[in-house]
Amino acid sequence: MSVAGTSTAPEGRDARYAPAPRHTGPGLDPDQLPDGLVVADARGRVVCFNAAAARVTAVPAADALGRPLEKALPLEDLEGRRWWQLTDPYGGLAIRSRQPERNLLLPGGREVLVSARYVRDEPLGPVRSVVVSLRDTEARRRTERSHAELIATVAHELRSPLTSVKGFTATLLAKWERFTDDQKRLMLETVDADADRVTRLIAELLDISRIDSGRLEVRRQPVDMGAAVSRHIQAYVAAGQRADRFLLRIEQPLPALWADPDKIDQVLSNLIENAVRHGEGTVTIDITPSASPREGEDGENAATSVTVADEGPGIPEESMNRVFTRFWRGSKRGGTGLGLYIVKGIVEAHGGAITVGRAPAGGAEFRFTLPVGTPAYL
């Protein structure tokens, strides 16, 4: 088997091979691969041990080259059995061509993901080489931890409204005649609000699933960004906020914007709500024409930018790089901590970009930019 960047042993030398020469030809250098690569020849001795394999196993390549595969890469299954003795790649069944990926243990108990391929010159022939792929399990563990945290967070957030809904409905069913109409209305309004909260949580879960899988759909329509922001401000004023707490500034002319109106409303709702709840003073929203965030796209005013700023304490500098990650809640508790993660996913699904920084008045400033876009049928 010819592998770029590998070495072969001098005649009569079996215990150790010379260090692998650096590859300078047009082929691929194994050290460029993101996963660990270990290759053993027909005699079971290691002829390739790339940089990723050395990193994952903490074994220098020079110490592994030329050694028997089972000694250079001593692996055990989760029950403590030696993997190479179990699988017997050179003396096992001739019909086997591979070992599927599985969790195995390195000396010291470190867990790695291992898969193997048996290379033969002809079907049922002897094994000419064994190619082993190694991957660190840390990335998978992070994903699993993130999923577990998501389940725990959503379960906790669902418990409160569902308990409320169950309590009020059970009370009304059992003691309907004992309550006045005003008391019944109050209970039903609470149930209605809690049902809306559950609906929002389920919508967040669906959004996260689509963002993570790259399946978030954007149905583009003409969007009047100024009118959209004005609707949100009017809703807050109707709910009791002072009208002078909001300052909306629009720089004309704005380019015609095609975007998903429902998802843009979701972005605006989250950013303005954060400014109202966690910020102080005036909430300033600036809408301006902007250069497109897409690389290589011409046009000075090929996008629309929206900036939402407040005059509160702002976001600590050390937290800036975590604002758009899952479960970030800042210094105040409450909520799922998923809103800004979803906002970023929606903006990027439109081909846009979002940033966070410090506002001129010292508070938090969020700025997202959307390319003008066009619907698919145009």
C-alpha cells in the first residue's frame, strides 16, 4: 500500500522503522488529515502514524513506526478485552473487510472512536494492510452534553406552565359553581397565557432542530423593516411601556428587502425584548442601508442593517463571544437562554450576519445585517 508521507523499514529491520519523510509531491500528506490515521503493512507493522494519531494517542510517531500494530496502538474494549486479539485482522475470517466505528480505550482509560479497514489484493485473499481511523470523543461528548442540557432546560421550563394549566383546569372542573365569573376569567386567562408559553417553547425546540440540521426554511416576501419595528414598539406601549422609551431612526432610502416576515419578527421580538427587560434608559433602533455581508457581492447598499441598543450595564467583555451560544443568560436568570442562538441561526439562514458590542451610551448593542435577497421564483 502506498501512503504519502509514510516510511518503510530498511532491509532486516523489524523493530523500528525510520521516521516518515515529509511529503512534497502532489499527493496528500497524512498529517493534513483531521482524523488520526494508522496504517499497518502485511506483516502487521505500522508504516503510517499521522500527526492527528499522535495527538489522539499521545504517542510520538517515531515511537509507533515499525512496531507491531497491537503494541503501537494497544486498544481495549469497554470490558477490558484486548481489541486486536478479539478482531484478529490478519488471521480472522477472510470475508471481513472492515470494523465499524466503536468506542475503545487507550492505555490510561482515554476513550477514542476507532474504525478499521482491511485491504486485500483480491476477495478472500490475505490482508495486505490494515487502515485504522481514530477520532477523539470529546466533540461527541460536547454534543451529547449539549443535548442533555437542552432536554433538562426545556423540561424545567415546561414543568411550570403545565403545572399551572393542570392546576387551574382541575380546580375549575371540580369547583366550577363556587367561583365568580371574574375568578373564572382570571383562571382561564392564566391558562391561556401558559399555553402560549408552552407553544413558544415547542417552537424554539423545532427552530433549534432545523438550525442544527441546516433545514431552516426561509420563505422570502417583501418586508418593510420600519413598519415591522414600529409594530413591536406599539405593542410594548400598549402593554404599558412609556412611548418615549423607544427611539426609532430610519435612514432613507432603504433597499427593497425580501425576507421571511415571520422569522424577522422573531428576531426583532427577541432583540427588543432583551433591550427592554435587561437594559435601561432609551431603547434605540436604527435602520440603515448597508453593504452586503456576503463576500464578493457588489453594491454599497445591497443590504439593510438594524441596530438595537440600550443604556443599561451592557454585556461584560469576557462574555461577548458566548452571547450567541446555547443557554447563555447573562447575569440574570430566567428564560431558556436559547433566544439569541435562534436569532443568529435565522439571520445566517437569510445570508446575513449579526454582531454584539457596546452601545455609545454604554449598554448592549446588537446589529444584524440582511442582504436584500430575492425570492426563488424571481
